[in-house]
Amino acid sequence: MTMTDIVEKIAHNENLELYLIVFLTLFTVWFVVNTIKYYRGEKRKVKHLHRFAREGETLSQYELAKRYAKGQAVRKSCQNAASLSQKAAFGGEERARELLDKILEKENIK
């Protein structure tokens, strides 16, 4: 069976629109469900990062600071990002010092 035979068979199919509507409906449902799952997972991650950051875990403070700097699953806030990266830097997280320098440099430019 050649490609032209397949195209002709599809073109002569009377239920093509129905199949296309069913496929697009199923795809839309799948997309929405997985998007909701993703954002719920992100919300859960941020909640845990907040908890561990309050307990003084430097890696969590750094990861949360990165999220605040980028606005990833939280409202973008340079103040919160700088505060958390400063705490993490005082705790010994070297990458937090680099992030803090970038944040301060970015804020001084504006």
C-alpha cells in the first residue's frame, strides 16, 4: 500500500470529521488533566521548599530563592529571592552567593 492509497482511503472515509473531533476532544482532556497535575505538583514542591527553608535547610533556601528570582510557581520577587539567597549564603551554599550577586547587580542597574 503506497502513500497515495492511504491518502485516498482517508479522503473517502465519511467519518473522518467525527474521528478528528473525537481525537481532538480526547487530546484536549488529556492535556488539561496533565497540566493540572503538573501545577499541583509544582505547588506541592514550593510548599515543601518553604517548610524546609524555614527550618534552615540551605539547599531549600537556595532553590526557593531561584524560584522567586525567576517567578517559577511563585510570584516573582527580587526582595524574597535576595533574602533567601542571603540566608543560604550565610549557611554555606556557594551557589546562593552567586545568585545573590546576580540579583543585587540586576537591581542596581535599574
